Amino acid sequence: MSVLPSPFINLIAKEVADHWIETGQDPECTPEDIIEMASDYEELQKWRIDALMAKSPDGVVNVTVLPPNPKEGQVTLVDYDGYTYRYHFKRGHWSCVETRRTGMF
């Protein structure tokens, strides 16, 4: 499975790309590169957690992630930066079906 761009996925990819640029891992990395390189959603989320842990002074991060091993038709809510994204797992990919301010679902 590969990763498809969507609002939350694009934000995660930007966090990872920014981290890779800051640390010199890939000085010309873009969010689009990250999405293309990630083999699945779990790998992308692992990269994000690694990036956030590197910035955390105490090495602790609290993040919302897409559920691992999703089932066809599964729906999940993801909170990020004041917004809640509703995702639906269909045909092997997470698709964003709705975005609202946090607390509006």
C-alpha cells in the first residue's frame, strides 16, 4: 500500500519534511517527497513521531494517529491543531471525508 495525499496526511508530511531539512537528513525534502517515499500510513506516522520526539525537551509526545491495520469501511476522527478530520478507509487508503473545527462533530 502507498500513501495518498489528504489534509491530515499533508500536515504530517510537512512536519517530517521540515524535520529532515532541519537535521540535514534531506536538505531539499518536500512534503510531496515524504508522501511518495512512505510505503504505508504506519511508516509515515512513525517518521512523524520520530520528528516530534526529536523536538520534545522531555522526549514525550502526545499525537493522534490513524489506526493501524484498518478494516474496509472503518471511520476515524483525527484531531490536529484545532481541527478534527473525519477519515474513511476505503479500497486500501484513508480518505478525508470531512473537516470541522474541533468539538463540532
